[in-house]
Amino acid sequence: MLSLGSEYTKYMEMALEEAKKAYELKEIPVGAVLVAEDGGVLSKAHNLKETLKDCTAHAELLALRQAALLIGGWRLKGYTLFVTKEPCIMCSGAILNFRVSRLIYGCYDKKGGGVESLYKLLNDPRLNHRVEVMGGVLEIECGRLLTEFFKNKRYYQ
């Protein structure tokens, strides 16, 4: 099982590298990395909504879909998803449905967070699956990238 501390930072840094790829494509800079219990990286992705013309092409969904294809099944029990920003309600629903065991994310999303900030879907007692959650890993770095992106977007429009 993954340990706290430097391991979480290492995987969040990988997710930040994915977010930077999105930034370069003028996509909202969010990145995701799915990690097995033994520490192996199963999949990585970044937002591609504009590129693919698909409103569901969030980093989390792309990484989860890719992983399901690789393992030949949709149940991702025992896996940890690292995401640079708190997932929205759509991605939170996917995390639940894919049966991901743990979610580690960077910055909070006070306007649309589906995990802790606005909604608490991943630990709703009315649902049949719960996800272990930790937010705030490399929060400043993750938030800074988003702030810079939106600041530049407004400046150049």
C-alpha cells in the first residue's frame, strides 16, 4: 500500500506534469495519475475537453477509462487516483462507479468541488461505495497553475 509523505508528493508531481501538458494545449490545466497498491503507475491523463470537443474529457475520466482498458475491467479497487484539482461531481461519480479506493488531490474547488468543498459524494452514506480522500497535497503548486492559466486567459481575450 502507498505510504504517506514523499510518495504522495511524487505522484502529485506526475499529475502536475500532466496538467502542464494541458496548459500547453490551452486546456484547463488539470492532470491525473492512477497508481496501483505496489506503486506502479497504471495510467496518466490531462484535460482534453477543447481538443476532443468532448465535455467529459476531464483528466480523471480519461485516466480511469485508460486504466479500465489496460486491465480489462472497470473495477479499480485497490488503486489510488492523484488529481491536481478537487474533482467535479461528474468525475466524483465516475470515481465511485469505477470503485477507486483512494483519491488524493491538490487544490480545492470551492465553486464546483464534488468531494469536499461543495458536495461530499465520495463519502455519502446513502451510496454503496466509499472512497478514502486526502486533499491539499501540493495545494499551492496545483492552485498556482490554475490561477496563472485563468489570469492569462482573461488577459488575452
